[in-house]
Amino acid sequence: MTELEIWITLLGLGLCSVFSRTSALFLPHHFRLPNWVLVGLRYAPMAALAAVITPQFLAPQGELLLGLDNPRWMAGLAGLLAWWIWRDLLAVLAMGACTFFVLGWWLA
């Protein structure tokens, strides 16, 4: 790519980012989003986080590792179990971290 093409690409990406983040500000004040959209938007951050984190649990070296030699997915399962039992974020973090470190130490 030439330097001009790089700057045009950066400008285009910046404009797309600004437009997508501020598009709701340009709606008329009487326009109201449907309730199902508002409910769905509540789950968007968690879905994005899961999409970023899940591959690190299941495929840390780029290939699917579901065996007992991958402490990451076992720690993720322990965290899910903690959430199911206690519904407490601190319990999820503690259970996941403890499981990860114990299995990592045991498998090393």
C-alpha cells in the first residue's frame, strides 16, 4: 500500500467508528427503539467479552484443547459452576483463579 492509501484507509476506519458510535445521537428525539432492541443491547457487552475470551480458554495455542492438560477451560468451567451456585462475581474469580493455578501447578 502506498502512504496515501494508508491515510485514506485510516480516515475511512475513523469515520466508520465515529458514525457507528454516534449514530443514535442523530435520531429524532421522538424516535424510540423497540423494547426487544433495548433488552438485546443489555447483553451486547457480555457477548463481546465472551467472544474475545472463549478462544483463549478452548484454544490457547490456536488449536482446540479440551483435554485435562488445558487448565484454562477447566478454570472456566469452575467459574461457571461458581456462578451457578453463588451468583457472585468474586466467587467466580476466586474459583477460576484457584482452579487455574492448582491445575497449572499439578500439570507442570
